[in-house]
Amino acid sequence: GERCEQALEALLKTRCDPNGMSAQGAPPLGQCLTGRAVDLLVQYRADVNRAGSMVAASPLDACCYRQVAPSVIQRLIEHGAYVSNEQGRCISPLCMLVFHAHGNP
């Protein structure tokens, strides 16, 4: 929500690395829950196609896997996320979404 986005922006203003990886090897963009969070990270130079270090999933792959809000997917694509498996890593975002769509109506 808005408070989390404010906290995210405060961290980014202190020069927190927008491309840093989590302990599980995931980039921050793959964990976004709102389109605004995507915009903030990209504004601070997050790479929309940076793959995770362990699974090699892109932020778009990760968000499709997690079935986030369509606005998050839309913002990643608008910022230039690869929509196909151009790098030959992991599987395509579409496959991620379809394989894990049991929770989607």
C-alpha cells in the first residue's frame, strides 16, 4: 500500500541498491505488489530484466509466478520487461502464469 511505497522511496533516496538481491537471490522488482512500486524502483535505475541469481527468473517471471495484480505486470512491460524467453533462462512469463494459475479466476 501507500505506506510501503513511502518506505520504499525513503530507502531508495538513501541510495539503497534497487538491483540488490534477496537472500533467496530475487531482485526487488520481482517482489513488487503495486505498479507504483515498480515505477519507483525503475526511477532509481532498477533493471526490469535482471534475473535472479538462484532461479534465473526475471522480475516479470517472478510476478507472473506469484500472480500479482495486473497493474504490476503492465508496468513491468511498459518499462521494457522481456515478455518472451529471449535469454533462454527459466521459462517464459506466460508459462509461469499458466502453470500457476490455479488461484486465478
